[in-house]
Amino acid sequence: MKVLIIGSLAGDLGQAARIAIGRGAKLDQADNAESALIRLRSDAHIDLVLCDISHDVGAVVAALAAERIAVPVVACGTGDDPDAAVRAIQAGAREFLPLPPDPDLIAAILEAASGESHAMIVRDPAMAAAVHRAELVARADASVLISGESGTGKEVLAHHIHRKSRRAGGPFIALNCAAIPENLLESELFGHEKGAFSGAVARRLGKFEAAHRGTLLLDEISEMDIRLQAKLLRALQEREIDRIGGSAPVKVDVRILATTNRDLTAEVRRGTFREDLYFRLNVVSLRIPALRERPGDIPALAEHFCRKYAAVNGLPYRPLTPTAVTRLVAHHWRGNVREMENVIHRAVLLATGPEIAAADIELTQSDGTRQPLEAISAGGVASLVGRRMDDVERDLIIHTLGHTLGNRTHAATILGISIRALRNKLRDYTAHGVAVPPPAASAA
């Protein structure tokens, strides 16, 4: 991923930059908001903005919104001003990163911004067959439609196809169609010209142009509005795009990969997805089996995540006991690999012995509750009898926020929920008078 830093790289912000580079990020730097906007208009590769609170964070967020640039902003600053984090979040920052930087908090923020990790770990024959088919089609330029349940690793497979293709030396650009508001998605895809709409003060290049001579991944394509689908279809057919407000088409050389967790043929029948676009995207179809359909992958994935989150959190690596592995293999995994990753992350953080035992594995049941819940209180499960599930969930969330010093992104990762779901719950708690830990700097 690529990160744009607004501010001086001297001191703590420079240390944060070095940590981000160590985590695999590519960096760009701007001295102020004006020069940052110039870079953001011309470079659609930027995935995240880190803005020093010595600059006007609210103005940066407002300028991005006005120009329909859907890049998250994370504010950075020391704990000298206890209200700085609150002001930054209220101004529209996605998160607050306290300085001096904590490596695991930076890792959590980068992971949340970039989505899934891209390690291909395959042991089960069912998954091996899917990967083999993907490698066969990687050498061509045909569009590929990757289907599978949420959390199975569709973006991971898309990255693998790009790495095995003739376009591997070109850019890989991913756009989550479900994560970007409808009124911003067209500009993100196709870019816009100066004056195309109120707030368009300069030309901005979109993801199609950023992916020129490379690969463009349209993640969760089924969430795209049907009116925008028509413009996408033309881009695929003509190999050219029209910027919003543009007077002439722009030629692009892009291979399209698309993912969906829905049955697109059913969406076509319902009239929410264009049939001609479906056929254009579905030149080759790949289905990723659910994790419960490839149990042979579970031990290897668990081992990978144990090592990953021990390193991220500065903890010694501890192996899983055989009974812990047996418990993981027997679970249904409604959330697939993403759910499993969160389960292992929690186990790495909460386990106390030399190994991660079966009792350290908190699994989500079919009703959405977790079992076991010994980690919530010293009294164990017995102490929870008679309490409402909503109250237990609230206490777990508040306790986890305390553990992360108020960092919302890190807490959401540990809890295994989305940052949006966490913020909604915190908003409800505050409305009902519950004391919620402030964002990271204020907590520090």
C-alpha cells in the first residue's frame, strides 16, 4: 500500500514513517495540505493519509470530500494536548495515531486500510485446485470473476493472479465497490476534470488510469449501482474511459478482475446487475471454497497467524496444542479465513501459557455469542450467568478499548468486528450515558 504523510519527517513522525516502511508500505510526503492535494489528484495509488495535527485535519478531510477523493485520513500527534485526538476525530479523521508511534498500532492501522494480507497458504486439495485454475488463466488477459463467501480470500487470490501474469511488473489497483459511497465511486473509478462538479478545483486521475498496463480489482462488484455499471461496461468494451466532465475519451490498458460474495446470476434476474456486464466480466470464473470445505488449510493458516500476530505485538511465538488445532478444524467458520485470523489474533494476545491451548480459543457460535468467555472476568463463565448478553458485549468492548489505549482500529481487530460496527456501538453507549474510553492520545 502507499501512504502519504502530511508534515515534517523529522522527529516522531519520521519514526512512524520508518515503521510503516518496515511494514511494507510505500511512502510519499507533503509539507502541507495544498501540496498533499496536488499529489492526491495525480496519484490514485495512495491508500492512506497520515496528517500531523499541526496542520488543519478538518480542512484536509473537507477538501478530499469536496473533490470526491475517497482516501481515509489518520491524524497523528503527541499526547501533549489531551483534546487533540477528540478534535481530529470530530473533524473527520478515521483514526488518531499517538506519537511517539507504537509499532503494533501502526500495523493495525495499515492492515485496516489495506484490507487482507496477501500470503497464499494452500494445503487442502480443494483450494489447491482453485489456485491451479487461477494460475492457468493468469497468463491471459481475460477478465476473471472470483466468487466465494466473505472472508475466503478473494482479494488474496486476485493478487496471486496478478503476480503470475504478464502484467506483474505493472500496478495492482484494488477498489472496494461496497466501501465507497455511490456519489464518490464514479470519480474514484474514472477521475474527473477541473470544474466537473462543485469542489472539483483540479483534474484528478481515477483508478482506471492508475492501473494502466496493470490490473484493476473491482472488489464486491455486485454493490455497484446499475447506472454506473453501464459506464463500466463501455470502459471494458472500448478500452477507454471518460473522466467526469471530460471532453475526450482516455485510452487505458487494464486487465479487470472482479470479486463477489453474491450469486450474480440471481442479481441479473432481479434486475440489480446488468446481464451484458456479467458476461463481459465472467470470461473465466473462479470459485474459492469456504474454509469449512478445505479443512486441510486450517492448521497451516493457524500457524501462519500465530507467527504473524506474535511478531506484530512483540510477543514470543507460541505453538498451538493438538487439541487447539482439533477445535479449530471442527469449527464451522461462518466468517471463513477472516474470522479465523481474528480468533488467532485474540488467542495470541490472551494466552498465558507456553502454548496456545484449546481453552484460549474463543469461537463465535451460531447465535453470534462467543464461547468460552473466561477472559472477560476473573470469575470465568459462571460469573456471567444472569447477565444480559448486551451487557457482556458492552463490557468486553470497553475492556478491549482500555487494552488498546483507546485505539478504535486495533480494538476492532482484536474483537473481530468491523471498525464501522465498533463505532456504531460506541455511539450507542455514549448516547445511553456509558463512559467510553477516548481515542488513543487522550487515553494516554
